[in-house]
Amino acid sequence: MKVITCFSYKGGAGRTTAAANIAAALASVRDNVGSIKSSLRRKVALIDLDVFSAGTHRVFEISNDQINRLKPCVQDYLREQMGPSDYIDQGGVKLGNQYMEQFRMMRGGANNCDDEFTLFPAKPDPEGGFVVQKQHENVLIELLMELESKNHAFDYVILDGESGTRQMADIALRLADIVLMFFRLTWQHIDGTLNTASNFEKKAKPFYLIPTCVPLVHGAENVYRDEAPGLNELVKLTERIPEDSELNAFARQHQKSAGRFWADLNGDGGRLCIHESLCLKGEERIVVFDAGAREDRAAKDFYRMAAEINMLHPPSE
């Protein structure tokens, strides 16, 4: 089993939408559906560890009211330290759960996603607040061990961690076998991400830089109005930032690892990265099975990243 932590130094990087779509793509069971070319057929669990700003459930179009009625959620498991097997049975939201109806019926989950795909949601507004404690890391380790055991035998567990370097974010990074670092092309996002990446490379764990919200500035795919005020300035600034910020240099230096989704791998200027925020215009939903999003750049990128991870880091490795 491989644990993949989705991390962003700042919020607004599209981390949660990406985590959910990559998880769904890894769990795909049919070829040539939506953006799925060849199904990856993995048993996947997705855990929301953003315990202060939970939102992974919203990508599956599950309401806050529904999650608030669900017990136990992630915070309940951490706070009450219940047995991991009991938590998996009681707190896991599988494809057949009534709360997954929108994803199953409207977003192509039915027949296209592994029946054992499981979401472990966190409450969006935990009652009385939540305090991260040192023992929570051990409690999560117990949960991961149970998910890997022969009783459950998951292939991948994806942790949707919180942004920044707070305690739960640090825990999610320590638990990871692989880290996906999401960021926008702004100075604060890039500087914080590169600082984190520079420290993280010393830990000898695979990590990948994944830029999001990249303006589409050429051809018919441009989502901005040509006459939008300040567009030309935005284009020039966005094109300059990667080089000025040393992002390009870092990606080239770590091309086979951190720079895999950003560096110019083929020498033709092509890059593999997400365009989620602009292509989806802020929508937070599963698009990888959506026939209407077959040519959507975000949907294709989500699938391509899942396929790359499946190739580079198979569960049996």
C-alpha cells in the first residue's frame, strides 16, 4: 500500500479537488470513459485530514448537513481513539452509500469506479473545536496499518492534508510515502512551496511540484475574455514568475522527481500540470468520469497524474 499526501503551502491551490479526482481516477475500472484512457483498477481510500477546514466531501457533492449527521467522522476517530477496524466499518463512505448518490449517478461513479472506493470525511465544523495532539499521529498510523491489512487490503490511501505547516499538515507529511505539492503561480505560493520542498528533499521521500490555476493564454482554450482589463499584464507576469522565482531551475534540477509535472521533459515546451481553477471556473466536483469533460484539460491532467503515480509507485513496490 502507498500513502499519498496532498499538500499545499497556502489555501486556494485546488488541492482538495485534485486529491479527489486523482483518487477516483486510480479507482477507475472501465477504459475510455471520460478522461480515463486505461482503467487503473486500484482499491483506494481518501481521508480528509483538513480537520479545521474540511471540504473533501463537497467535491463528491455531499452537503455539510449530511456530513454533520454522519458519525464517526475523522475528528471522532481521532478524539475518541476508537478501534481502527470499527472506524473503517462505521465511518467509511463507500460508493453504495446514499450520500454518494450524486457522484454515483450524476458524475459517472456507478460502473466506472471500484465499489470499494471509500471516503473518510471530516466534519466541516467540528463541535467545540478540535485540538491536534501528538498521539493523533499514532492513531492515524494504526488506521493506515488496518487499511493495509489483509482484512481491507487497500492499494492507495490519499490524505487530503491541511495547508501550511501546522501540526496536522506535518503529521500528514510524515505519514506519506509520496507527496504531491500543489501551488498557484503567485509569489507567496511558490516561495513557500519551494522552501518546503527544499527541506523535504532531505528526507528522501518522493515529492512532486504540481502547479495549478495556470492561465490559458493561447488559442481557443483561453478562458479569459480578450478585452478583460489587465489581461496582457497578467499574462506577462504569469509567464515571468516561474523563471524569476527559481521554480524552473528547481524543477529542472529535480526533473525526474519534483519537476516531473512541471519541467520541460520533451524539450518542446510541453508541461504536465493542472489547470483546474480556470478550466472548471471554480467548480469542485469529480470530472474524470464525465463524458462532457472528456477534452477538459483539468480532467485529462488528473487522469495523467494518477496514471503516472500508478506507474512510478505501484502498491507492490
